[in-house]
Amino acid sequence: MSDQNKIWLKNLYPGYFAMTMATGIISIALGLQGYLIISEVLLVLAILTWFVLTFLYTWRLIRFPKAVIENLTNPKTTFIFFTFVAATNICGILMFHKGFIQLAIACWIVSFLYWSTLMYFGFASLCFAHKDREVKVVHGGWLILIVGTQSLVLLGTKIAGELGEYASYMMVEIHMLWSLGMIFYAIFVTLFCYRIFFMNMESSDYSPLMWVVMGAAAISANAGSSLLLTDPVIPLLADLRPVVQLLSIMLWTWATWWIPLLVIIGLWKHVYNKVPLKYEPMQWSIVFPLGMYAVATYNLALSSEFKPLLYLSKGMLYVAVVVWAGLMLFLFKSLLTKK
């Protein structure tokens, strides 16, 4: 391996699975809106990127274990690894829709085991490796933890009905995960807002990862709607449905509130401050929230029986597709330029 390739692999962005997440969620959104052919194409592409990235990250772990450990123990990057959890669950949902039930269940199991390990490793790193003890370490990428957690809920609602007598166990589990995701969201978004509203911020601090704040709220709302659209199995969970409905609407509203502000921040950075717009891997963290918002809005329209939201869902889907296509072109251009 040449020195240039070694550097590229060693410095590989730990959150590239956001590309799989973005491609997969847009495939799902297109399927919901009836664009089946394009949805199938993106489905294949999402699965392909998952395998390619899994190979690359495994290769990186073997060749550069110290670099991986440094990313895992760094509070600024440790939570970005949860993109693997979300990407695997999105692929599991795609597999479920194609009738590969056992593969979907396998995706959930792998994701849950990875999530469980990374959850406590990440917080242990935050406790013991956070030497400066300052809130400036907080950024939007932290909320990928919530995205990964709620993705377990989304796939869990799909496979619960296939588990027979164990369906009730799964339903209890994913209700717990949904609640845990909201608790972490409340904590992280409070710290995030404190930083951006009351502390000095450089232009570089306003990164594409800020969109995860909106995406985490959107996926939490979508997970809640999915719980409402799934048989609760046991009476206790059925009694919680009004609470789930209320919180889902609140989370969707909060996600909606963030969109104009994030657009304003982007304009301030790239138009007012004239920061050049160029490709960077973390930009995939813009596409996934857009696609997830389209899906969340669609499912909220169904769970709340408020059909006008379907028009908003389709409009946001168009935006997500355009941004995805543009970013994919930037990616290919970047790869060709490097060569």
C-alpha cells in the first residue's frame, strides 16, 4: 500500500455510514410516495455502500487500530460511530420490505449488540477521556447517538410481528429504547443549544453535523408514529398511545422549527462569510435528516389521520433527492480530483 493510500485509510472519516443512511432513507421515502423504480435503484446502492464501508472500516481497524481507538476515545468523534447502527437498521428495513425477514432480524441483533457496546464505551470515554471538561466539545454529531437508538425502534416495529410469542418482549424493548432516545435527546440538545447560543463559535464550528439536531428529532417523531402504527400487543403499551402521539407531534414540530434556522446558518457561513462550499463527508449528515423528515411527516400524517401533511412530505422528499444527487456528484468529482 502506498503512503498516500495509507494516509487516506488512516484518516477515513468515522461517520461515512451516513451516506448509507441517507441513500437508504430516501429509498424508503420514494417507495412510500410511489416512485418504485428509483426506490429500487437507491435500495441496491444503499446495500452496496454498506458492504463497501464495512470492508473499509474493518480494513482500517486491522491496519490502524491506534487511529480507531483514538477516534473512539475522543469525545468529539466517539458518538459519530453510531452511524453504523443507524445504517445497519436502515438496511434491515430495506431487507424487510423485500421479504428478507431473517436478514432484517439479523440486522437488528447486530445493531443492538454494537449499540450496547458503543453506548457505554462512548460515555466512559466522556467521563475519563474528556480532559478539558468544557462544553465546547459538544456538537451536532453527538446526536447521532439518538439517531442510532431510534433506528432500533424503527426496525423493531417491523420485525416485532415476526417474533411470535416474543413479540411482546420486542414491543416493550423498543418502547424503552424510544424513551431512552428522547431522554438523551433532551440532555444533548440542551448542551448543544447552550453552546451555540451563549458561547463563542468559529465558522468551522457551524458544521453540517448541526443538521443532526433536526434529524434526531425527526427520527424520534417517526419512531413514535411507527409505534402508533404497530400493534402494541399488551394493554400497558396500548395505554401509552396518547402519550406517544403527543410527544411525536411535539418532536416533529421541534424538527420543523430547526429547518429555517439551519438554512440561515448555512447562508451566513457560505454567503455572508464567504466560506467556500466544497465536498466533505459530514455533509451526508444533511441529507439523512431531510429524508427522515419526509418519512416522519408521511407517517405522522397516517398516525394522526391528518392528510395535508402528505404534501409537505412529498415536497421535502424532492429537496432531499436534489441534495443527495448534488452531493453524490461532488463525491465523484472529489474522487476523480484525488486521482
